[in-house]
Amino acid sequence: MSLNSMDEYWVPEHVKEYLRGLGFVLPLDDMEPWIRSWDDWMGARGDFYDYHDRDGLGRVYEVHRRSIHPVMRVCKEWGSLLLNEDVKVVCDDQKATDWINEFFSSTNFMAQAQATVVRAFGLGTGAWALWVDLDRKKVRIRHYDARMVIPLTWDEDGVAECAFVTRAFYRGKAVDQLQMHLRGGVGFSAGSSSPSTSSTAESGGLLTIGDEETYKIVTVCFDHEGNELAPVGVAPVFDTGCAFPTFGIVKPAVTNTRVDMSPYGQSVFADAVDAVQAVDLTFDALVNEIDVSKMRVFLSDVLFDREKSGDKTISIPFGKSDCTVFRKVMSTEDTIQEFAPALRTSSQSEAFRIALQMLGDLCGFGLGYFDFDESRGYVRTATEVSSDNSALMRNIRRHENALEGAITGIARAVMAVSRGFGEGIPDEGCMRVQYDDSIVQDTAAEKEQDMREVGVTMAAWEYRVKWYGEEESVARARAAEVGTGAVRRDSVTGGAV
């Protein structure tokens, strides 16, 4: 049973009022109608799928349109193409590289991040944000989608301050938890989740960035009536010590044309809604064609057994109740008569195929990604289409570039706060993301080609930097060790012969 919009979590009005009371203008107010619409398309809900029709007698009845959930398929494809467990963060220092990738592996970050990307590409925006366990001095990463993200301060360079709203449970009761990641804390003190009156008065009612440059995480909880709570064990304010954002905003590389100058992104299928409708219209028509074209069997009265019911003699029914077997009343000729309507599935399948191709093209995959025929089956794989689909490869690179800032940003924040908890992590220096493109290109063949170039146009350490994500000094040392070992083995083998 699918969720409807009433069962899902959206930012409550009392949380919005609290933020407005602090002086923030909420960009969510303009974007929320679009986000709700995209969320319905992801779940195949709404008037397009469940509507009312009227028969010739004026009777109104409900109709449900079948769906293959094309929007979820699009978003899941982008998630699997961009992120998997082989994606790595590479730092200038090898020890920092090993630490952050071990952290991601132990916390299952990449698997959860892929789900975040799926939702972000569907709703236009997602986020990763730090969550700190002060008792155990552990840092974790929480994942959010557009329904729970409220940017507070932003410009052309990105979001500088942000709030995240989720549902938590305290002593068996649901509470709304608001966490604000604010630079300088803007008047919040360590013992209170409310800003001082002098701070807000000096800024004319608007919260402004103070002299402190470190980020603070401010946590406020509300009950279902909007009253503030103070749960035991929850720190109202925590100074992370980070001079850079303690969150990362995830957005597809698609320009937001719905709300001008909004910090929110736009759904990857926002301009392909008509193609989504075409896919489900043709699929529903294809299923209906098969359903109404089932063979009908008409049986003569003489084939039915009869039984007495009071003063009446009635025929004993048999068969399934699916309108495939009918009784010919007062008929003794042609005791069994079959009727099989002709199927038009070939033409409808072609229409379905065209709709899939248009959906793939409008969502950035190219015309050949969502395709099928008798030889290839339902859908071609990414590897099969990447060789002749430059549009797919270009869009993958665009989305990877957009994701890199969010991934490296949250990685820097994790390492900075962990250092404050006593972790001996060296300075990471420059960071980059090493994506795993083997799903769309023959990585093994490319590695083999580079191996042939070693000693000709590429040094052995350059090969290790490219394919193993090692820093230059480590790659040079390990390449030298491998080379020495190879020389020794050659000499031993030569002596034995």
C-alpha cells in the first residue's frame, strides 16, 4: 500500500513560524508546491493516476491508471550511475584519504548517499549534515531530502546556513526536531536554544552573522502542538569549531526555472512530465488491450447442471468470475462457441517504446537508454548505450561535478569535528572525488591501455595516482618498491635457469 501525501512528513507550520520569528525569510514557501508535485509524481499519485469517469447513464465511478513508476526509475538510474561503494574521496595526504574512506565504509555512507541522490534528483534538493554524539564523541552524517531542508543564508556561491527538520521520538512521543547550522551562532548561547534579545534587537529583528566564524549546531524540539521541549541529553547549542559549512547541499546540475534565485534545485524530470504521462498512458493502454482481448467462451444451457432452490430450478455456476465464460440462455445449438478478439499489441508496444525514448532523452540519458526490442529485451544497460551516447556521458560529468562539492564539503566537516574529539587526522589539503565509471565504460580496458603506456608516456607512480587514488609521494614509493621486487624476481629467475 503506497503512502499518500497525508502520511508523509513535511515541515510543520509551527516550525516555520519559529524560524520567521527569528527573522528568516523562508525560501521553502515558494518551492514547497513544486516539491509536493514532484513527490506525487515519484509515488505515481495524484489526479492523473486516480480519477473519476462517467458512463453513459451518468453514473460516476473511480478509475486507477496503471503505472511502471517511470519517475522513480529515472531517479534510481541516476543514483546508480553516479554513486556506489567504489566511489572514493582522495586527499593530498594518504593517511587522511585512508581515514575518511574508512569512515565512509564503516558508516555505510555511500549506500545511503545513493538513496539521498535518488530523492534529490526527484525533488530537486537533498542534503547531508553532521550529527554529533557528544557522550561517545562520535560524528555521524544525517541524510535529508527537499521536504526537510530550509536554506537560511545563501548567495550565488551556495548555501552558507541551513536548517533541517525531522521527526524524532522522545519517551514514546513524536517530536519535531529542528537543527540549524549557523555560522557564529548568531546570538545563541551554549545553554539555550533561544537567541539573546540584544542580538536580535541590534540587527533590527534579522539574525546576522557575528564575529565568530565557526559553525554552531542549534537544536530545538517541539511537541505536536508547537510547544518547545528540552529533551534530556540533547545539547541546545554545539560549537563544531569548523570554519566551513557542516552540511552539503545535493542538487542535480539542472537550472531552477520554477522559482528565480532560489537556493533549491529543480527536479531532473521537471521538464519531462508530459513524457512521464505518455509512458504510463501507453503502458496502461497496453495492459487494457490484453485484458479486454481475453478469449470469451459461450456455453449452451444444456452444459450447465441444475439444482432446485425452493420452487425454482437454477443453473449451477462454474468457472472463474473474470467474465470469460458466458451462458447462452435457451440455446441448444453450438454448445461451445469461442470468441478471441484480435490483439493490437505490436502498435501499442511501438508507442510505448517511443514514449520511453522521449523520457530518457528529456531526463538526460539520451534516446537509446530506455529502449527495448525483441533481441535486446526490455531496457538496454548503461554500458551498451555509453559507446554511442555522448549525451549520457556529458550529463554524467555535469552531475558528478555538481556532487563533488557536497561530498568533499561534508568530508571536510567530518574530519574537522573528529579532530576536535582527539582523532589524529593529518591536514587533508586539496580533496577530490574519484568516481567509479565502470558501469558506463570499460574501466578494465582503460586500465590495461594505461598499463601499456607505463614506461612510454606515463610513469608507474602516475598510474597509481590515477587508478589507486594515492598521493604522489606514496605512489612514487610504492612504485619503486614494486619495481625493485620485479627486478629481484627477474634476477632470481635468471640465476635458476
